[in-house]
Amino acid sequence: MDGRQFPRIPLVSVTTVASEQPSGHSVLLDLSQTGAKLSSAHPLRPSDYVALNLSLPFREPSLQAVLAAVRWVQGKHYGVEFFR
């Protein structure tokens, strides 16, 4: 048990990320009710705010626009927390 409040769902999906920097693509690696882990060459910093366009195969409609804050960055991986 990793002590997380909500379970992570592993998946691989391409998403568009818009921030103060030019938009780029990221790969969604896992998803939970409150956040996600992504991978990208698009440089981001903790405390950046992003808009994610998620294409989720198990959700209708499949394209979801989500606002989030970048909470951590490790190399090309980063974690975001969704706004409610």
C-alpha cells in the first residue's frame, strides 16, 4: 500500500499541454481522481499551471479539458494536481 487517498490507474494516452510556455504534447502515464503522472520533453516547473486535453478511452465524451498545477518534476516525468 502506498498511502495514496485515491488509486492510480495506469494507462498510456497522448495529451496536449498548454501553459505559459508554448503548447506541447505529453504522454499520460497514470491517472487518479485528483491528479496524474505525465512524461514530456516540454519543460515545466513545479507551481506551473497547465491545461490538459485528455483523451480517455473509458470516458464519454472522450476529450476532457482539465486545469491542473504541476506539483513535482523529475527529468521528463511530472505530476499534476487537478483543480476541483
